[in-house]
Amino acid sequence: MRVIDNKEKNRFEAEVDGHKAIIEYTVKPGVLSLDHTEVPKELSGQGIASEMTEMVLLQIELRGLKVIPTCPFIKKYIEKHPEWKSIVEN
């Protein structure tokens, strides 16, 4: 899966089988607030949201930024994968 940062729309995007999954964000100084995750119903149940979240968190970490997980899905993902707690903004 390839995840791109569409900075004009403030969202990460991944196209899978002709459908677009997104994670919307808000930019703050040194921090990205991940606000909403959306996967089309055609792709549900395939782990797309989890795989995309992993790739987005890696991009954020590599940029040296922090994350605020306001999206309930991403908040739960980080709880299940505590290795990402190090980039969560306190």
C-alpha cells in the first residue's frame, strides 16, 4: 500500500482497488492531529485502516513530529500498539 500526504486537502490517502481510504489531519506547530479515518465500505474488513495508520504514524515519526490521536480508531490503534506512544503529544 502506498500512502501519500495530500497537503492541499490535509489528509493522507491510499488508493486500493480503485477506492480511496483517507486519514484527515490538522496541522499544528510540530504536531499533526489525526482527526478522522475513513475506509470505503468496499474495502472494510481487510485491515486497510490499520495498515494505513501504521504507515502514517511512521511518516510522522520520520518527520520528527508528534501526533494527537483525536480519531477514535487511531486512539485505539495506539493503545493496542504502545510502541507509538513515544510520538503522542502530551
